[in-house]
Amino acid sequence: MFSNPSFWALPIIASALILGFYNVCIKQSVKENSVVPVLFLATASGSLFYVLLQFFTGELMTSLQCSPRDFGLIWIKSLIVAASWGFGYYAMRELPISIAVPIRATAPLWTFMGAVLFFQEIPSWFQGLGMLIVFCGYYGFSVLGQKEGISFRKHKGIHTVILATLLGAASGCYDKYLLGVLHIPKGTVQLYFALELVILFGIALAIQSKFFKSRHKFEFRWWTPLTGILLILSDYLYFTAVGMEGTQISILSLIRRSGCVVGFLAGVICYRDKNPAWKTVALGLILLGVVLLVMAK
């Protein structure tokens, strides 16, 4: 019964909007700033927020219950996401936000391929039309990036954002496996995932401080803890939708990535990024595709 879009559309669209503001916070946090300390502080803030949220809602003790098998499987997710975020934060520092965010938004293409391969998720023709329109919008953003003088073959920011995107897609498929196949409680996944990321980025920060010298000094900004809190809220809504029976990870991933609308507007209004008119066309295609996906039965 949960395959009806009215059940899962609201949490995944809310997750998309929050994810859009999260991307803006990343840009503000990493601009001319050291990436690893930002990652550690953001994840620590988000994890503390989530632990407090679980405590005050009375769900903490339930979420802490985790078998050794599930604990190990969640560690795999944490390693994948840690790598994805590391590459993604670096790319956000080096690229215009109106380029980096839409490229990251192509993750659903790879998630879709993985979902078809591993979960046999075959979309209806109406869903397929919506996905095709979304992909056309994503492609338009990549073409516009080339017009802005950003070489997709040579620019390190492009290389890292592509790696971040592929790893993010792998994480999306893995979420479906953990929540939809193994039925690990979403509270348990999100709690241990959040705590493990703090450990991973804490180790990375210690290694960087001892053996490497960043060309950017770290500057504390209030955008950084807000980044972690917004991501926790977005993930909470996303996991809620993924855990609903009958939902398709390929569709949810597409809708969630429509949060690039917020990054696009920030790029045009706040950062004065180039080619706003053509980017609006590409953005319109993405929104049209998302509407078709939500309406699909």
C-alpha cells in the first residue's frame, strides 16, 4: 500500500529541500577553508544533534541495539560515505556551486543502474519519461559547465566531484539493501552511521595535523555546524522514505537530488555564477521530471 506516492512524496521532497540548503552551507564552510576540519566539525555537530534528538524522543536505547553483523555492515556504509563526502567537499571548494551541485545530482543515474542490476527495479513508462527528462536537465548543466571554461578532463575539482557522485550512488543502493532487504531499523543505521563518521573524520584530521600541511588555514564559521544538522534532518526524512514498503530507490534518489534547485538559486543570486538563463532551462527540465515521478502510479 505504501507504493502510493502520497505516503513517501512529502518526506523525500522535504529531504530534497533541506539537502539544497545543506549544499549552500557546505559552500560557505569550505570557501577558502581547510576541508578536513570542516568535515569533522560538521559531522560531530550533526551526530550530537541526532543523539540528542533520539534521547528526547525516547528512541535512543532502541537505536543502540545493533547486532555485530549489522554493526559491520553499517561500517561499510560509513566508509563509502566518508570517501564520497571528502571528494565532494573538496569539489565544492574548487568549483562554482551551480556546477558542482548539479554534477552531484547525476548520482541518481548511477543509482538507477545499480537498482536495476541488483534489485530488479523496472520503472513504468511514465516514470521512465520523468527520469529521461531529469537526465536531460543534468546533461544540460554539464554542457554549461564546459562553456564556463571548466575542463571536464583536466580540472581536479571535476575529477573529485565525479568520484563523489559515483560513491554517493553506491551508497544509495547500499541504503536500499540495509533498509529494504535486511530491514535494519533506520534509527540504528543513522545513529551508528553518524557516530562512525565522526571517528573516521577524527582520524583523518589527526593524520592531516601530524603529517600534512593544508594550503588553506581552518577558520571556524557557524555555517559548519549548521551543515551537519541540516544533513541529519535530510537523512532522517530520506531514510523514512526508503524504509517504506514498495518504494524504489532509483525514484527516491532522483527526487532527493532535485534539491540542487536551492544550490542553483544561491549560485545565481549570491555567487553571481554565469549563464543563469540557460541554467534555468536545465533546472526546469529537472523540476518537470520530478513532478512526473511524484505523479506516477
